[in-house]
Amino acid sequence: MKVLVAVKRVLDYNVKARVKADKSGIELANVKMSMNPFDEIAIEEALRIKEAGKAEEVIAVSIGPSQSQETIRTALAMGADRGILIETDDEVQPLAVAKLLKHVAEKEEPGLLIVGKQAIDDDANQTGQMYSAITGWPQATFASKVEFEGDGLKVTREVDSGLESIQVAMPAVITTDLRLNEPRYAKLPNIMKAKKKPLEVIALADTGVSIETGLKTVEVNEPEEREAGIIVKSVDELVDRLRNEAKVI
Amino acid sequence: MTYQAPVREIEFMLNKVVGLDQINSLPGFEEATEDLVGAILEESSKFCGEVLAPLNRVGDVQGSVWSEDGVTTPDGWQDAYQQFCENGWGALSFPTQYGGQGLPMSVSAAVQEMWHASNMSFGLCPLLTQGAVDALHHHASDELKDIYISKMVEGTWTGTMNLTEPQAGTDLAAVRTSAEPDGDHYRIKGQKIYITYGEHDLSENIVHLVLARLPDAPPGVKGISLFVVPKFLVNADGSIGERNDVKCVSIEHKLGINASPTCVMSYGDNDGAIGYLVGKEHHGLMYMFTMMNQARHAVGVEGYAIASGAYQKALQYAKDREQGKTLLGKSEDDQGIINHPDVRRLLMSMRSGIDAMRGLSLECAASFDKAASHPDQTQREFFQRRGELLTPLVKGWSTEFGLALCSSGVQIHGGMGFVEETGAAQYYRDARITTIYEGTTAIQANDLIGRKTARDGGQGMSELIADIRVTIDELGKSNRVELQVIARNLASAVDALEETTQWMLEQENAVLPAAGSVDYLMMGGRTVGGWLMARSALAATGITDDTEFAEAQIALARFFAEHELPIVDAGRQLVIEGGESTVSVPVHML
């Protein structure tokens, strides 16, 4: 079985995001970029599945500019076997990502697709679900535990009310939650080997997939600054302020 | 906030200023491309920031603890060391035949900065192992190498250097530890002190390299031999055997690096510890010296690494802390003490100083890479001379300056810097050892004026000065005012260094040069640091895609030229005129 993992190049989680002066998006020039942390978890899970003897090959796929090759190399250094980059400088919305992953999956025929539940840049949380919808594959989202059972999977999901276990047939798509695993550090010898692992670059045009989704980013703004808190003298004052100032009760 | 390695700055200095392309074009280093080195630095930064840095304070507070059964390292140390080894960080620069990666020393130095900046007490363990491996690799028999080196490269076994004895510190001629031939091995008896990681619970075995005297040894430095003395004897199949007759009888209570156990080692309390001769009899000290350059360079790296950790902490504090109305703050919300000009001065001196020291250290390491691998014999000799000349500057200047900058880090914190809980003081305490071990600053200065300058009649120094003047000419071609300022101050520093070198070479009596040697060393460090900063400014003018970064590099280089290089001029006067008064007051009047 092959496991396909989608990895996205995003603003590093340590970097404070700044909105561009023209409000067209986040400033990405000359800032540190790295792999979406949820995707690191996805790669880690795929590697563990392979190490447990349940898969033969882990393929890391990214969609984005040429620099996304670095993100794929990071996945290869962690232990993925090969990489595929669908190269485009355009903004790619979740639906387009799902379509492109479907395009790759049709060729590679993986038994599993693992994606992060969301990317920390746009927090969309849609790709896995949309992929499921357009392929008909079962989806196991917000996974915190993945076990092989019979011909399928038993997946524990983190839901509002607690933990939910579901069974899915394969091929399936899994989206990873934070507690699924703790991603490994790349070992030095593997960083050096990663350079020599195959990385195929496909131009977006060659996929024949349209990335038009009918959505357009109109404007990006900084969140409103939070005001300092106050200490109220009594419950009455609290109720009064909640009712008349905050207008929440 | 924990430590985050300045990967961008390190990459810029290594790739664009020192020139990684000049190293990865040499045979054996082809793999070290910018891409690969970038990936290595990123992963190292992650590991050091997330695993080693959080243990720095724990290590300081708990310290390593001695008992009859051995030394226990602080909480989390064992796990971190295991991860460190599994991830292969200890093997970076070792030869591939022993399982290392064979990467250049310059790349290794860039990575090691992160170990020491995040947790110097931890970084010392692999540093010592590296020194021991170097010694074995260069001088031991194939038989010994086969038994020990691969395990040490893996980190499964660690290494130590046993030189010092209570009466033999800087003067190793006084070593008394004895070695008696006993069949195919020797029996070692004696006491060694200040043995870093001489005993600990991180690895399954500890490989001690011990200086000792054979019964027929001539007196003094020519009668010292080098032995391998493992904590556990090694069976023929490579497995761990019986406990050897060596033990740690106590550990020191120190000013800093509390987590790094500094051991008093006792050899041969019973039958004599079993040891194996490295190389030839009576050549021990010479063997130690061949790797002295590397070991001293490594401590120089510690000097600026720890200042870099201190800088990050001070910078954060200066942004957050508000005291009084600032002159540079742009609004009411922008009143961190970083906006007081003097705090800015302290931070700039830290930042530009760290960059300059990093530049010097990487330049020195790159020289050794070229000396090891350049196809041309003349070039190899040239770069060996250059590397050896720069080594005492890296060790002597970077540790003294690094220490001063850690003090600035405390100063920026004000009263809170004197309070341990901020962590600013730990950097200052930990840094304090770096000017002492692996040869005190005075020893570095002595090495500089003697072995590295007088011995070759100033050849290495004049080659260096000529290279610096080439850069000054290049700066002069720029129409940017900052580069003109740098050119002017660097030119006057280099003139002062040249004149003082000449004066040094002309002295017949050794007293005055010795009295001025440390000041001379500082002149050298500042000038070469200024040279690297000047080259950094030149390289920055070529950056087109990130003008903010480029302008910052130029401003930092200018700051260094305006604040550090003028001191070189004063150094000339200090060295040439200040010796007489240094030694003229009789001892009984002191």
C-alpha cells in the first residue's frame, strides 16, 4: 500500500504574521516559512504506518511555488520515500487542492491519504472533507488515533463531546489532530539522504485541473486589539456591564 | 521565550561572507551545498530550541550530583542526550569511515554554536568526545581506532581529556600520573582534576584519554605519553566488560556550567587502571597539541554562542520592559527600554559583536577546511598558517568579548539581571569559564606572539594584513558613506596592528611583549572581526530581495567599525608604551 501525504508550506508558527500594506494578504516575502505543523503530524503517522509494516511507500505531495520543494525535502528528511510538487504561484483554495490531490491519487492509487486537519495560515479545515466528497472515499477527520482493523481502519476522532471511534473502509482520507502523535526530528544522515530522494515537479497546467473555485480574497485585516481587562467590585456590576456594555445577556 | 537560533544570520555569514562555495568546491566537501547546509541548520535549530534550551535552566538549578555510585545528570539530560545521538548530531564532522558525515569544520562550527547557545553545559559532552575522537583518529593504532571510534561517533560512548593535575595546570611538564608496562597494556596510577564529563550517566562507557609518564620517561614535557583508559574494559567482541580501576572521587562546586560535571578522577586505587598507549611513547603532549587548534576553536565558538543566548534574552526583555519616557519611542505604546539610546548601544554592541565573532570563527574554520582539502600544496600550507594564526584570536578574543557581552546582557536587565530567575545571570556565570579552560587568555596571547607570529617572522600576520587591505580597497570603491566610514576605521586599525606586530618582532627582551600580549591579542581579534564585518557589509550591498536585512547588516558593520575598531588604535599605545609600568612596581609593594 502507498500512503499519500499532503504537506503545505506556510508562514513558520514562530513568526508573527503581518498584514501587507495593501491588505491583499499576509506578508510572506523574506519571512521564515516551514511545514504546516498538522502536516508534520500527517507525515509522522504515515511513517509509523510504514514502520509497522502496513505500507510500502510514503509519498509527500505539495502544491505551491517552487520553494515548496524545501517543505517536501523536510518530509523526505523525516523519512518519506519520494515527493511530488505541483508547481504554481497562484493562490490555491481547498477545493482546488482536493481536486489536485485527486489527480495525483488517480495515478498513484494510494490506500490512504493523510492531510492536516487545517493549515495554520488560512485555518480552512476543508481539504480532507472536500476530497472525500469528490472521490467518494470515506473520511476520518480530527484523528487522534489510527488503528488497522480487518480490511479497514478504526479511527478515534476528537469531537466536542469527547472521543468518537469510527470504522472506515479503505481507501480513505484521514485528517490529523494535534494529539495523533508527536512528529520526530529529522536525523542528520536522513537530511543528507533526502537530497538524493526523487522529487517530481509537475507544472499546474500539465495536470489539466482548474484551480478556479469562485472564491476571491477581498481584503485581509489585523484582528482588533484586545482591550485590557478590569476587576469588577460586585456581581451586580458584572451583570450590569455584561448587559449594558458588552450586550451579551 | 526559549532560544531560537539565528539561522538567517549564520547562513549569511557562512554562505555569502566567508563563502561556502569556496569550501564545497573542494574535494570531499561537494555535498555541503547551500541547500543541504540550510536544511541541516534548520533542523539543528529546531532540536536545540525545543530540546536543549528548555533544559538549560533545569541543569543550572539542579546541577550534576555526585555519589559513591557515580554522577547523576539533571532531569531530562539522559533523554536529551539519547535523542541527540539518535539524530546523529554528534557525528557531523567525523570521517565517514567511522559512521560520521564528513562535513566541513565550518558547517560543524555553525551547528555547534546552537548547542552552546541553547545549553552550554550539555554541549560540552559532545565537544569533549569530539576532541577525544580527533586524538584517536590522528594518532592511535588501527586496533584502538576500531575498538573505540565508531562507538564514540555514535555517542554510545563519550570521551574525556585528562591533562590537569593539582600541581600541573597550565604547566603540563609537572604531570606525575604514572604508567607501568604490564604485558600488552599499561597500569595507570594518579589523580586528574577538572575532568569535564569524567563521570556521568549518559552513555554506557566513558573513554578517558590520559597523559601519564612511563618509568623511564625523561623529565619535563618530552616525557609524557598518552593513554586510552576506558571506564569499562572492552571485550574482544566489542561488548562492555569489567569495570576498570578508575573512579570519580568528587565533582567541583563551580561558578557556572553546573550541569557539566567537573570531576576529580582517581586512577589505580587498587591494581592500577588498565590503559593502552596511543601512538608512540613520550609523544603525548605533541599529540595533544595537534588537536589543540580544534579544541580551542570550539571553546571560542562557546564564547560567542553563549553571548548570542544572552542577547536573545536581553533583547526580549528590552522590548517588554518599560521605564521612563524614552527618547526613541514613537508613541505611548512604544516605550520599551529598547528605546533608550544607551540600551540600544548595549544591544548593538552585543549583536554586532556576536556577528563579528561568528565571522572570525567561521573564517578560521573555513581556513582549516581549505588546509585539509585544497588540491594545491601551497594553498594548503597558506590556509593552515591562516587557520593557526586565527585560532588564538577565536579562542582568546571571542571568549573575553563574549563574556563582556554576557555582562551587558545582565546590565540590560537592570536589577532583574542580578536576580537568577530571569536567566540572564546564568549566561554570565556559564561564560566565565570559557576564558580559562583549554588555555587561558594569557596562553592564547602567548601562542599568538610566539608560535603564530614570532616563529614565522610575522609572515602569517603580514599575509592577513595584506588580505584585509584588499577589502579596504574594495570598500573604497563604494559610494556609500557607511562603507567609507568602515574603510577608514579598518585602515587605521590595520595600520596599528601592523606597527604593533613590527614592534613585537623587534623586541629582544621577552618581558615587554609578554606584558602587552593580551592587549595585542585583542587588537588582532577586533581587527579581524572588523574585517569580517566589512566583508559582511560588502556582501549585503549585493542583496536585492531583502533590503531591510541588507541595511541592517551594513548598519551593524558600521557600528562595529565606529565602536570597536577605534579601540585597536588605543591598543597600539597600550602594548608599545604600557609594558614598562606593568612590571616596574616591585612585588613587595603590591
